[in-house]
Amino acid sequence: MKTLIFRTVAPYLTALMLLFSVFILLRGHNEPGGGFIGGLIAASAFAIYGIAFGVPATRRAMWFHPIAIAGTGLLIAALSGLTGLFSGTPLLTGVWTKSPIIGFDISNVIIFDIGVYLVVAGAVSSIALALESTEDNH
Amino acid sequence: MEAVMSLLVGCFFAAGVYLMLSKAIIRILIGIVLFGNAVNLLIFTAGRITREAPPVIAPDMDRLTGIAANPLPQALILTAIVISFSFFAFLLVLALRTYQELGSDNTVQMRVAEPEGDTLPPLGY
Amino acid sequence: MAVLPNAGADALLMTPTPLADWLVVAPAVLPLLVGAFLIIVRKRLHWQAPVAITTLALVSLASIALLARVWSEGTLVMTMGRWLPPFGISFTVDLLGALFAVANSLIALGCAISASRRVIRSSRRYGYFAFLVLTAAGVNGTFTTGDIFNMYVWFEVFLISSFGLLVVGSTRAQLDGTMKYGVLNLIGTTLFLIATGLLYGIVGTLNMADIMRKLPLIEAAPLMTLATLYLLAFGMKAAAFPVHAWLPASYHTPENATSAYFGGVLTKVGVYALFRVLVMMFPVQLLELQTVVAWVAGSTMMLGALGALAQNDLRRMVGFQVILGVGVMMAGLAIGSAPGLAGGIFYALHSMVAISAAYLLVGVIERRSGSASLNALGGLWKDVPLLGAIAFVLVLSLGGLPPGSGLWPKVMLVQAALEAGRGWLTAAVLVSSLLSVIALGRFFLLTFWRPSSTESRSKHDGTPRVLGVLTVVAIVMGLYPEPFVAAAVRASDGLLDPAAYINAVFGEQG
């Protein structure tokens, strides 16, 4: 996929899709959307970048290793369930706080969803990159 | 509606099982995907097909009023989709690696772990 | 944060959860957290093994504390997210789950210690210890959850981690084995999902205690189909006879400590699920299925014994011993009475220890002699008498001879089978034991007593401490079986009378 059109469009497309994936992630709090679908969109963004510029360039652009991203997400998601430890409630209990400064409520639910987003984005892009890199070898 | 869905689930299962009986890994994997989708449809049907309102509690209420759709089957399906998707992706990469290393995607020829003509243990001291 | 609105008082748990209740989820959640952490730092090779071993030691302590609490207080419950059961997912730990969780945690710890010195650098970089810890988390989750769909999810957690564990290193044999293991286990768990979906359609709940309450009240439902589907799905995971083929194809391929963990624990997950689901949820259907289960158990035992006789490769021989053990445990299920189930549970505990030790033993022999073929081995007694003694004890244990740990559970099973009038099953247990003793005796004879044919010997790499400890445990289980028998009997009583389990979950509601 070394066509000029694709290579020109790919960075913009990737950036847009990543932005859109974050939008979907945050929208999932109250409306359709969420971490899983957002993570998939992010992973497709990296996959498109990989198709246009090759896997090594994508790995450099991602900065962190995709598996490390997935591990971080898993850790965040698992930690978000532990808030009950401090409030005398069971595992995975939803906790909301009113925050007058930023104008919206923060809950461990959204933190869990961010964790899911990172797990999916990391795991799926690592698989996509693995499949793409073997294509390059042939 | 349930009858049509059951028929559809049956077709999915039949196609999935047929593909899984193949010798080629890639067909087996596609069969697994169909199998997984059949299960998702099955759970959807087993959770009763209703055309009710979404189970969202109105802001001034503290419980649901009237009949609402059951969100649990959909949550189950979502979980099952995520799991089968990740398994499929993993197995796809694994199948590619296996194909590159063993030079075959035919399960009959994949005998590295269990070589044919393995010697029997000694019968005497 | 702690001030809760009263609106949902009939759906939400209102009493605060004491900190001690977190013990219920600790065996599954703690390794999950650390596994995620190990994935992030997988480049720091020198961190991996110490962190994993420390974690698994903590998990073992938590499981033992949990077992102690369950022993004294009965079944413990923690329901996720403050939703009252059956809406929230209830983690429900009874004696059976706690016993298996302790055994799993300890064996995972042993395998991590054993692997820490040997796992090759490349496979460690790709997260060997992260996968090991995550697999332990998934297995502990399976043992402690009280929700059938959640059990499916934990199955998948340990399954996908075990794929990673199995393929780490990526030799050709491993890729081949993992492919078969992956596809067949995925089909098995999909069958589990099918059965669970249909069960939800019938009962309308996924909480196992709730299902136990409601199933007897339901008339005219295809429950027999469901029970058979569960038997097939879990039988596949346990490697029972017609659906066992993935085990001999894969368990001998990975790193030795991995084989030890898989052979020791992962098949027992299938057996655990069979006990939990069929005995507790489908007791009526199980009565009808008992002849089928007996045939499956008998043929699994015979297959394992004959397969072990036919193998030249030591690891593959142990693989068939795993299958034989699954057959013996399923014999307990086929008998179905309290002593039978207790025998099956005790045998599972013995098998976890003895099979793990056997795989580790084969690993030591392989490194020592450079071969695992019965045709090539010999003369090890002269070189390493201690290893010979360990091997002898393990041969006795696996064969079911005194003073090994395999004797008492088999005695319990044979007694129970005779009481239940299942003569053929008794014969199968005894004949398969005899064949297994022949296979194991030949292994001992050829490997240790036969004069060695080759002179080349690699240097011994340290004393196998984990193997020694496991062997001591096996002897203790054989010489002083009372506590294990008592635990197994209490666990089987809990299985046959689910009232305590149901009360533990729904007690607060009355």
C-alpha cells in the first residue's frame, strides 16, 4: 500500500480516528459507545498507519509497546474495582464524586472503561501489527 | 420470530461444524467464528426477543416503570463477542506462525508434536 | 461516598463490607493485578521471577487463610458492586473451592520457583511469569466464583493465558501443540457457553445458588440436554475419553515447569466444574447420566493406562497418567454417593501434587541425561540416588501403592463403587492401576536400575527443591491422610446438600 494518496491521507485519518475513539470512549459513559468500541477504533487507526508506513514506523509512532499499553489498561481496570476497599463496599462497586471544578462527575466506572479502552487498543493493535509485519516479510 | 431465529442459529451451527470438520486450519478458524456467532444469536434468542423500551430509569423515578427489555442477554453476548474475537485474533496469528514454521496448514500433516512412527518403549531390560 | 441513598434498599447491599471479606476475592484479584503489572514491565527480566514468586506466595497465604475461614465459618460470599444476589456476581467459596484454590496457588508457586532458574531468557522476555500469574488468577477465579457465566469468563481468562504460557519459546512442536490445544479448548468452552445461554433462557438467572434453588421447581424443560452439554464441555476441558486428544498432543511440548502446572492443575479445573455443576445443579439428571459417566470414566482410565504403556517419551507417558487420573476422578462422579465424591476430590488433590512432581522429575532426568526416551536412559541410580528415591516415591504415589498419596483415594473409591454396586467400575479402577504400575515400574527400572549405555553426562544443575517438597507432600498425604480425608468428606457433603451454599448467598434476604 504505497500509493501517494493513501500515504498522504493516512496520518490525518489516524489522528482523526484516534480523536474519535476518545470521543466514543467518553460518550460511552451515558450513551452508546464505550471503552471496547473506542479501543477497536484506536487499534484500526494504528493498523491504517501501519499499512501506509510499515510496522516499524507505527511502533515508533505509538511510542509505547502495544502489549505494555494493554497491561496498563488491565492494571487500571482492575485497580478501579478496588475503590470498595476504602468505602466498605464490595469489589467493583460504582463510586461517584461530585467535582465542581471540572464540571462533571468522576466515577470509577469511567476509569474502568479507560482501562478497557487501553486493553483493547493495545491488544488488538499488537495483533494487527503482528499480522502486518509478517506480510512485509513475504 | 423465535422459530426463524432458531432456524438461523441452526444454519450457523451447521455451517460452523461443517467448516470445523475440514483439515485446513484456516477453515477451522472460520468455522469457529461462525460457531461463536451462532452462540451469540442463541443467547439472544434464549433471552426472549422483545420489542420493549430500553431499561433506563427516568431521572425523577427510582425504579423502572412498565415493561422494559432485558439488558442481561445483551451484556452476555457482548462479553462472548469480546472473548471470541480475542481468541480468534490470537489463533489467527498463531495459525500464521504455525504455517510459516511447519510449512503446512493441513492438520493431518501437522505431526511435529506427535511424530509418526515413534519407537515403542523397550520390551526387555 | 459512604453515604448511600436509600432508594434502592431492596436491590442494594446496605451493610458495609468488612475488610476481611476481601479474602474471598483475593486469590483471583491479587494475581490479576500483578499479572497486569508484569506485562507492563516485561522488559525488566530480573524483576519478573521475584515479583511472580512473591505474589504467588501471598496468594497462597491468602488461599490458606480463606480455607481456614471457610473451614470454621462455612461458605463465604462477596457480591460484586453492592447489588444483592442474584443481580450482582457472587463470589461464593465453599470448602471444595477453597481446597482447590489452595492447591492451585501452592502448585503455581512451586512451578514459578522451579521455572525461575530455567526458563530461557527469550521466553521470559515475552512474559512467561506474567502468563503464569494470570493463569493462576483465572484458575483461582474459576474455583471461587459463584456465577456460572462468570465461571465461563474465568475459564477464558486462564485459557488465553495458558495459550501464552504454552507457546512461549515458539519451538515447532510448541506451535503445533498450541494450535491443537487452542482450537479444541476453544470449542469446549464454546459448548460451555451454549449450555449456559440455554440455561439462562430456562431459569432466567446465572447465579449458581439461585439456579440450584429454581431448577427443581421447573417442569418440562430440556434439562437433560443441558446436563449432557455440560458433561461434554467440562469433559473436554478435563480431557475425558472421547474428547481427550488435545492433551497428549500438547502437554509435553512446553517448558517443563509449564507442563507441571498444566498437568497438575488445568485438567482438574474441568473436574471441578463437573463436580460443581453436575452434582450441585443437576443432581436428578446426573442420576440418569451415571451410566454414561461410568463408561466415560472407565474408558478414560483404560486409555490413560494403555497410552502410558505405549509411550517411549517420558513426558508423553506422564501426559497419559494425567488422563488416567481424570478417569479416576470421574469415577467418583459416576458413583455419585458421598464417599465416592470424597474419593474423587481427594484423588484430585493427590493428582495435582503427584502429576506436577512427575513432570518436574522428568525435567530433571532430561537435563541430567540429555534425553527423555526410555530407550536411551539408564544408570541414574548410581549417579543420583536421591533422585532415584524421589522417583520411587512418585512411582508409588501415581500407581496407588502404599505409602504413596494415591492409595487412600483409590481405596475410598473402590469401597464406594462396591457399595454402589458398580463392579465394572471397580474393575476398571483396579486394572488401570495395575497397568499404570507396570508402566511406571518399567520407567523406574529402565531409567534408574538399568546399567547406563552412554557415558556423556551433563552436570547436575542444583538440587531440585520444589520436586523434593512436592514428594514430601505426597508421602505425607499417603502416611497421614486423615486431614485430607476429613476435608474431602466435608467438601463432598457440601456438594450433595447445596442448602448451605444457597443459604450463604441468600441468607441476608431470608
